Amino acid sequence: MYAFTYERPATQAEALKLVQGGGKLLAGGQTLLASMKLRLAAPEQLVDLGGIKELSGIRKEGNALVIGAMTRHCDVAESAVVAGAIPALARLASGIGDKQVRARGTIGGSVANDDPAADYPAALLALGATVHTNARAIAADDFFQGLFTTALDEGEIITAVSFPIPKKAAYMKFPQPASLFALIGVFVAQTDAGVRVAVTGGGSGVFRHGAMEQALSASFTPGAAAAVKTDAGELSSDLHGSSAYRAHLVGVMTQRAVAQALA
């Protein structure tokens, strides 16, 4: 490794001051630390948010589930509050990476990183979540902007994510065997305003599937999802799967998600 300084502030104000001075935020380190080991990132100062207690926690507020940015994946997976409000979110968290990743990774870190094959972005987009920062609230529809790109400004810190509680929801993914990232993951949510469908793992970032949403709003059944074809030209190809294969998986995972939501 190379020389860098490590800071662990106890308050948001302290963290903001360090970040504005050029520090790099560390939320869980599941991407950043690996990048540093490979010399793909070389921050001079790490600002660990793990010491800021108010950034962790899970609670219900009215018809919404609020999760602090530094809440670990394992805590979401094992939370009775999450299981009671949005069971699909608890199941999603339980399938992120391996046990070690779930013990260190955080929802805020995952959302801020916006990996194109990450699980949480699909949940935020399908559920119509809101990302809360130290400065503002950002709708999920406006937050994710492409490959590792979000609406966050330089030095802005995610403090929490709030999820409206849906009527029904489910997430299904076809995992890449080594990393357990989604080769294709589909989150389906039935809400008062209709059905929202978000796909991850298919391209440069998470996206909503308009045709699926229209079909499932008319008939929330696996059969309705099966009738919708996904354009392979909009999806990526790599050594793990062609765009045509991914397009096929979108349909299969959507059907399975709807079946699970109805179970």
C-alpha cells in the first residue's frame, strides 16, 4: 500500500469538514479498499463514517421504512422491522455477496457507489425511494445517472434512505457465481400508483422497464411478464453472458419475482 491518513469522525459536521478538505469517504470499503489494493484509487485521506452513530439504524415513519446510510447489509437482512414492512428488501440484503461482505458493506456505500450490477439500486428505483443527504432529498428516479454515477455533489454525504411501503414486492436475481453480483436482477413493486420494475446487471446502470410496468399494471401475473420481450440491444455482453442471454433472464427473473410477490 501507500501512505494515507485515516480519520474516524464522531459527527456529521466533523466528517463534512474533512471531506471538504479533500478526504475520501469510507462507508464500508467493499469497493474502495479493493480499488486501493489494486492501485486503482489512491486517496490521501480516508474519512470513515462508521463512528457517526446517527447514520445507522432502521425505523418506520408513517408509511415509510427509513434506513440509515451506515446500516450494514446483515442488519437489514436480519431486521424484524424490515421483514415486517418490506420483506423483499430483507431478502435482497441477505443475498448480497458473502457473509463477510454483508458484515461490512452498508446501504449508503452501495447506493453512492452505484455499481451497475449491485442489488440495492434496483430496490430504490422500483420502490420509489428517496435518498437523504446532509443537504437535500433526492428521488431515486433522479439519483442514478449511469455507470458509477449519481446525483451526489462533491462532498455530499448520504444520511439515510426512505422507502415507501408497497402493497407487494419481490426481488429475484441470477447471480454471477463468484461475486454473487447480479448477472440480472429484477425488483418488482406493486404500489398505489401502479407497478414499478427495476433491472440491475443489464448495462451501464439500473433502469426501469417501462414495458414490464405497463403489462404488470394491467395484470400482475407471471404470464403478463412472460409476454413482454426485452430488447437485447439495450443490454451489455461480457464473458458471463451475452446481451441476448441477459434479455432472456430479464423475463425469467421478472416472472419469478411476480410469483414470489403473489405467494
